[in-house]
Amino acid sequence: MARRTGKTRARKPQQTGPEATGIEPRIVDAALALAAERRWREVALADIAQRAGVTLVDVYRHCPSKAAALAAFSRRIDAAVLAGAAGEDADEAGPRDRLFDVIMRRLDALAPYKQGVASIMADLPADPISALAQQRPFLRSMAWMLEAAGLSGAGLAGALRVRGLALVYLSTLRVWLADDGADLARTMAALDRSLKRAEATIKLLPRAWR
């Protein structure tokens, strides 16, 4: 999480090279830290800049909106999920077990930001524009989760898989946000049920669409 840095020091306004590569992560950390402390709707870009210890110009260049900060956060979580998939043998387990593992890895990656994620999820429905802006990054994340599980998100069948996984993930996420157990038993049980229902639904589809 980002730490308070006090007064913002003067910065060169044209930083765009390697020295600027750490700015986006600081902005994302600051946004999630502030979301954990207050309602997401109450977090302003100026607040994020102050907490990150950067200028508004930096925020404009790297995350010009709160939606952009969330998209950057989503990419961070995607990378953590994909890194966890490295070196695994996708043939050792069935599709449902692989998806179970991928979704739980995503929730593990989200765990340090749980309070901030809860704040964001609570406020997005009241902000349709921001919610709409998150649709594409969210579906892209779901497509990459399919790939991490050894499944394709390409074509019409892939698009159906992506949206089906999105429903499974969102229903599981709601349970996870309210699950205080150290072993996440409620979350895992809910995920298992959702995946079994999805698997049963897929079996009802024409073979070409499965």
C-alpha cells in the first residue's frame, strides 16, 4: 500500500523515461489505499496525487481518470494470476479444477486490497459511466483467466466462455468480500457450486458451441 509522503516535492514536469516507470504503481496503490479508507465516490484525483506523492500532471499522464487507475490495477492482478500459472501442466486436471485454481489465485492476489475492492464494488453501480468503462478491462481479464486455465477465449464460443466465467467470478467475488474465514471455506464452496452449474449449462449447449 502507498504511504503518506507529506508535502509533494517539486518534480520535473516532462518525466517520461525510465525514471518515471514507478509512477503508475504508486498511483494505483494510492487509489486503492484511499478506497479502503473512504467511499470510492469520495476519492478525487487530487487526493490520489497527494497520497502517491506525485503531481496532477503525473496522474494525467499515467492514469487520467479513476477508471484508468482501476484498469491499471486490473492489469496488475492479471499479471499476478498469469505468473502463478507459469510452469503448470494444464493436462493434469480438468477444466473445472483449472478454473477453480485460477479464480482462487486471482482472489489471493486481491487479498491485500480487499477493503479497497469492497469500497469500489459498492460504489460502481451508482456510477454507470465508470462501470461501463470497466467492462472492457474486466472482460479482457476474464479472457486471460481462461487462457491461464488452458481454455480459449477466441471466437463466438470463446466469447460465451468469457461471459460465463465473468458471471461465475462476480458471484464468487461477492461471497469473498463477506468471507472473514482464514480458510475461505465459504468462498471456495460458492465457487465450486458456480462452476458446477456452469459446467451443467455448457453440457446443454450444442456441441459446436461448447
